[in-house]
Amino acid sequence: MDERCKKIRRKRILKQDAWQEYEIKYTNTIDVGDSISVDDVLETVHHFRAIDYVIDIAEDELTEEIIKHLHYILKHDTKDSMLGMVCSW
């Protein structure tokens, strides 16, 4: 591949990266054919962490603190948390 082709390819990749960054930042989506909400991806990962937490505390008595911590695990780093709808308790 000659230098001209390499430069064109680099510019195309940079434009794609810039567009993906724009989508994530301003539309809160990831385009993989169909747009997927970044929050959906985060909450899916957080659900696995929440299940691990529930398994770890399965023998404990259910308390308000546990429920609040589960809510935090599910929602931290999402748009809701940035709007102040999630507390760290």
C-alpha cells in the first residue's frame, strides 16, 4: 500500500473514531448496526456484579442498606447517576 492510500485510510479511521465518540458522548448510544444505549450496556454488566453481591450476602438479613447498595451497583456510572438519581449511600 503506498503512502497516499495509507493517509486516506488513516483519515477515514479518524473520522469513524470521531463519529463514534460523538455518538457515545451526545446521543449516549453505540452503533453496531442498531444503536445500543450505553446505559443498557453498563446496566447489563452491573447486573452481573449485583448477582455476585447477592450471592455473597445470601445468608444475611435483607436491610435497607443492602437494597440501596444493590441500586447503586446497578445504576452507578449511568445517565441516571449523572442526573443525581443515584446516591452512593
